[in-house]
Amino acid sequence: MKKIKYLFPILALALTVISCSNDDTSGGGDTPPTPVLANLYATSNTSNAIYSYDFTPNGIALRPFNISSNDNEGIFYDEAANELTILSREQKVINTFQNIDQTPANGTLNLLASSDVVLDSPRDLAVKDNFYIVSDNADTDGDPNTEEGRFFVFTKDTMAFTLRNIVTVNYAVWGIQLIGNDLYTVVDKTADIAVLKNFISTYTTDVTATPDKQITIEGITRTHGITEDGGFVILTDIGDAANENDGGFHFISGFVSKFDATPDGGTLSVSGNQVRVSGTLTGLGNPVAVEYDSPSQTVFIAERANDGGKILFFNEIGAGGNLVPNLSSPFPGASSLYFIDR
């Protein structure tokens, strides 16, 4: 049973910023470290800051880090190796940093490995075993009237990334999510979701691929973020990118079965299938990324537009609607998230 669910009755506690490491001493003796039960990691498009929201028995502590890149989007934490992997839009590489738990607040993360400079416009990262899949939405043909996207497939060993192959599709991409062996992908600039079945084993060379299925999610204007936990999928809707008040997210239980039951080219209706959260109280304008913890029924959002960026927490969304976030944390340039329950 996951421990994080016991924390959310105290979400009303103020977010604290910690400025010391977990092994500080006091009064001449060792101070036992405060246990961290879960982490939410966040990146920024406008700075070199990486945030870790450390969930502890005393509440949520904010532990900021720094890295060399000033524009980052796409993040993954490997608990066994204690490593963060982050996509750098500025450097056009995939970077892995080590000793995350031992890095104090405001410290600089220690770079372990980088890929070659091959990315153009990375947006999201999906990981299975030693395969790292990067969605990249660069306009590769120079024609603004055509849509294309790419998925870079890397393999990782202890100290290096190797580019295995590139899969090109004829639609713009953004968020991606592996569910089992299948890669579910946002079709940017639309309300559509596409799937590429058995992605890692099927597409092993440079190739242009056609999705196995593509459907429309009713009620969404333009989707960006996608995540899955416990059979539940959350999709974000940025609406009009120039409007700071029309964003939202959709909560879909039993997503895969509903996706499978919808014909290729069809529409998954809102009624009976989805819960939508949106409205002026939500603070959702351009929600670009999302994470979900099913045991605590908590949705985490990277909101890019409002106040320059913030991280929003929504707990027990119920029937949806115009909900006030349980926690709103300013984070300029908020771009991507990764949640891990210890």
C-alpha cells in the first residue's frame, strides 16, 4: 500500500522551502533525516531550476536544484539508481544527473551522462527498462502547412546514451505515455490521442510510422499533457494558447478499454466516460504537463501561462468542475513533471 495517501489530509499546510541537507547536525549530534515518502520533480522552460517537492510526514518541502541548461522539458527519476534524467531544449541533448537524494537545496546537480547533440525541440520523455523515448515537435521539413513529429529512441547504459533510431509521424507531437508496451501520444494542435502498439519492439529502425489508432477526446480543444496511473489517464487541455483562463484537464477511468472500444477516427464522448476540471477558480490556462497518483487521487499540473508558471495540486477531483487547487506553488516557466512514490 502506498504511503503518500496519508499525506493529503495535511495539504493545507504551507509549502516550506528547505535550505539545508538531510544530514545536517544540531547540538553536537546527528539529526535523523526526515523521511521522504514521495517526490514530485519539475522542470522550467525559462531557467536552470529543477524543483523537488519532497513529501514528508511534516508536510511538503520544496528543494530547488540547479543544472547547466536554462530550458528543460521532459523528466524521469530512476529510484534504483537515484538519478534524474532531463531533456535540455537549450543544449538539444538528454542529460542524466546522479546522487539526487544527497543533493541539498539550492545545490547543483552532478552530471553523469549526456547524449550526442541530436534533438531539436524535445517535449516529453517516456522510459521502459533501458529505453528512453523522446517526443520532439520540431518542424523538420520547413513547411508550416504540414505537420510532423519525431520520437527519438535511446538506449542507456551506466554512463552513456546511444541513439538507436528515430520514428517519424505525420502529426505534431507533445506528451507521450507508455502503457504496457504501447506508446500513447498526444496529437498536438488537436483533441486527438494516437497509439503505436508495441512501440519499442516494432519500430527498431529509422522509419515513418502510421498510428494503429487515432481518436478524438470530446471536450478538449488542444491537448498537451498525458499521464497514466492505476488504469486512469489524465489529459490536459490548453485551449487557446493565448488565453490564460480556458485550460483544463480530463480524467478518464478505464482508459485503455474505452480507447479500444472507440473506432479509429471516432470520438470518445464526455458523457459517461470523462470528468473535466476547468474554470476560473482552477488557475488552469495552459496546463502543459500532468502527473497522477491514483491511491491519493491527486492530480499534479505544470501550468505554464498563469503568473508566468506554477505547479498545481488537485486532490479528490470527484465530479470535476470549477475546482480550487489544494496547493498552488509559483514556478516560473513550469514545463514538465515526474511523480515517484517511495
